[in-house]
Amino acid sequence: MRGRTSGGHRLGFRSASSLVALGAAYLLTGVAWLVSGGFRSLQPLQPSEPFLSILEFLILLTAPAVVALMAAVHDHAPRDRKAASVAALAFAAAFAVLTGGVHFVRLIVVRQLPTEAASRLTAVALYPWPTVALALDLLAWDLFLGLALLFGACAFEGGGLHAVVRLAMRASGALCLLGILGPLTGEMRLQFLSILGYAFGLPALSAVLAVLFRHAGSSDPRPEVAD
């Protein structure tokens, strides 16, 4: 018995669709930064303004969408796979709290401080590496998001779209986890592995999940209407 609900499928479709749109906006912003001269930066992963603020705002929108998507995955999972899906939801919540907290403080507090005062707040500075704020953000995107995706993959069984989702989740999650080698070794170019996982893999995965949830929602039995 699967215990799936039409409400869960609607939530899954909407959250997955929103992640596709947010992922596209994130990639376009990154490309705009690179075209404007970012590819000549001596520091990898260090966008300049206004691109950094735009990316941080998109991250604030992405974090709750990931939690909502994992909630829908948990709802969709068969009963014998609920343990894995609830673990995925828990890791997604940890991811959202960490990255949301870091970027909320930077957008709301740091931007309202005088330039001199903001420059002295090293605790919330992202760059140059190593910084506490960036370490926490990478913990969220590399470890917690990676684990959320790997555990979420366990919630899908069978072939067809379920097999595609399972493979995409595992690939994206593995890339996120491999990206943590960057901060661990100090060679931050290894962080590009994680970027492949969440900037490219997550939107592609979300597009497949949107199709899966829409199809599952259209096949849900309609509730009987009482006379």
C-alpha cells in the first residue's frame, strides 16, 4: 500500500516546476557574471555585485522549494521506503535552515550597514575563502543537499520515470558530496563538482519530477462526491 495523496502530487509538481525556473534564473545570472568579466577572476566561485545579491536572493527562494519537493517525495514514497524519504526530508530541512540563514543575514543585515562596518563583519563574509559563512553554506549545499538527494532516490522504485528520477537523484547527490573535497582540501576548484550537482543536476532532476508528479496526479482516483 503506497498511501499517496493528490495533494502531495500537486505540491510535488509545483515545487519541482519552481525549482526548474529558479535553476534557470540561477544559471542565467551566473552566465551573465562570467560574460561581464567573471571568467577572469583570480578567485573561483566569487561573483561580483550585483550578481552575488541576485544569486543569494534566488537561493532564499530555492531553499523552501527543496523542502517542499522532499515533502512531496516523502508523500509519494511506498510505505516500505518511508524511512529513507523522511531522512531525505530531514536533510533538506537542515540544508534550507543553514543556507537560508547565511544568505538572509547577508541580504537583510549586511546590505543595510555602512560599507566600513560591513567590511569588519568577517563572521558573515563569504569571500575570500576560508570564511565561516561560506563553510556553513558549503556544508548545506555539499553535505546536506547531497544526502537529501541520495536518500530521496531510495524513495523511488520500479522503471520508467521512477528509474530516471532515481538515477538523476543519485548522480546529483553524489556530485554534491564530492564537491565537499574543495573546502576539505582547500582546492576550491573541486567545488565545481558540487556546482554540477545543484546548478545543473537539480533543475534537470526537477523537470523530470514535475512530469512524474503531474502524471501521478492525473491518475489519482477522484474522490466520490456525497449526495
